[in-house]
Amino acid sequence: MPIDFEFTEEQQMFRDTIRDFGENEISPLVEAAEKNEKFPKQIFPKLGEMGFLGISFPEEYGGVGLDKVTECIFAEEMGRINAGIAMCINAHTSLSCVPVYKFGTKEQKEKYLIPGIEGKVIGALGLTEPDAGSDARSIRATATKKDGKYYINGTKTWITNGTMADYVIVAAYTDKTKKGTGISLFIVDADAPGFTEKNKIHKLGHRSADTAELVFENCEVPEENLLVGEHTRLRAGALGAILRPPRVQAEERRAVESALEVLGLFGNRLIPRLDHPVYGLSYANRRRTEISRAIMTRPKLLLLDEP
């Protein structure tokens, strides 16, 4: 049976809505955000009001309850507007809200998930460290339990939303003898005692994205802020991966569209022959982008259809 690569009428309407929102509410802020290396936080409440931060979350938590394809459409349209801004939104919804939804208690969901979907608070995921990136088992941050509280020590780096987050989901070892499986996740409030430094990292690209180094020195976290229980095996850290392809694909799509516009305007003067390699490269990139987009938007190929 052939796979249908077309959006449904509802998905097409949603895409038009988010594209209009992006062009009117976010695009005018991009230049200043890139120049000043500062994410425009004022868009979060607006995204929440429109339901864009809770697309696939259940209605009981303030979400819209739509499918993963619709959420990918949103990620694609945000990536089309600006890569850095899309990164921050994805870090909030996928890397901080999803772990609370998947593993959080009722009280944690009421305190962090519902306001997060409403755009009233911003979250981040603190996993990467100076000496631990893709191999999360190599993190050195530790969390020691004493008198009903945990004390976190360590440094996290390249943390999206790091300086502006109201809370950070922090990965730390609670049992160093169990490499990989001895890691637990904690919800750390931005004003927690011992959350000592939030240093902005200056970047060459994605300058509108808030990226920071975070330092924890005997950071005090109440026991009720432990997600699930000790040793969650870092499953939460992988949940945001599903929304990275549409965001990256959208950035590539925008670049290809811009390249084709330039070729359309100046091609005859710059390139006298239509078989010039640049034309072939642009066409190849366009076809690759279209294929990746088609694959991205199919529910059966996405494998996931929930937050």
C-alpha cells in the first residue's frame, strides 16, 4: 500500500496558522535577537495562548491533544523562521516539558508542566558537560542525598535556555558505581541555593538561542523534585530527538529556497550555462530536502505519536 505524503486539511490549516503567526509575531524580532544574542522571551506567553507549546500534550494538562505530525509541522515552521529561536522552543517543549509529562508526579505536573504549556515558565535540560556530550554515561555531576534533600555538584555546558530558564532538568549520578544506569534526573529551580552561575556562551551561529554554562555547588534540591525515582536511565534525554529532524530540515529548506531565489534573479548573468554544477547542486539539494520532508511527516515512519 503506497504511503500518503500529503497533509490532511486540518494539518494544512494548522500550518497556515502557525506560518502567519511566525511571520507576524516572530520574524520582526529575529534581527534584534541575532544582533543582541538574546532570545525574545515575550513570545512564550503568546505561543502558550495559541496552544503551540502543548500541541501533542493531553487536554487535561492544557494541551491540544493533536498528533506528532502536527507537532513536526510546528517545529518545521519555527525552523523556517529562525534556527536559534526554534532551538529554544524545542528545548522547552521536548527536553523539559516532556520528561515532566512522562515521569513526573501529579504535583510536579501541576507546578511545571501546566505552566510550561501555558508559556508562563520556561524549562531547560542540563545534560551536556565539558567532558561529556553524546556519551551521557560520562557525565561527572553527582547528587548526594542527606536529610531528605539532594545536593548536586557539577558543571553543565551548552545548555539551551540556560540563563532564562525558570527550571532545569539536571542529570546527575546518584550511584557512581553504576555507569550509565546510576544517573537520575532532578527538577532544579532557577533560584535554588547553590545554583551559583549561569554564564552565557557566545556563538558564531544560532545567536538568538540562549546558550549557557551552569554551575552547581552543593545545590540544594528537595526530594520531591526527583523525577520518577533514582536511576531513570536517561530515557528523558532522548525524547526530544524526534523534533530535531523537522527543525533542521526546515533550516535547510529555507536555505535552498533562498539559493534558488538568487539564481532566479541573477543566474543568467552569473552563470551562462544551465548545465553549470551550481544548478545541479541546487536541484539535488532541493530534491533531498523534499524527500527528507516527506519522510518526516509520516506517522508510521515517525514511530512516535505522543509527547
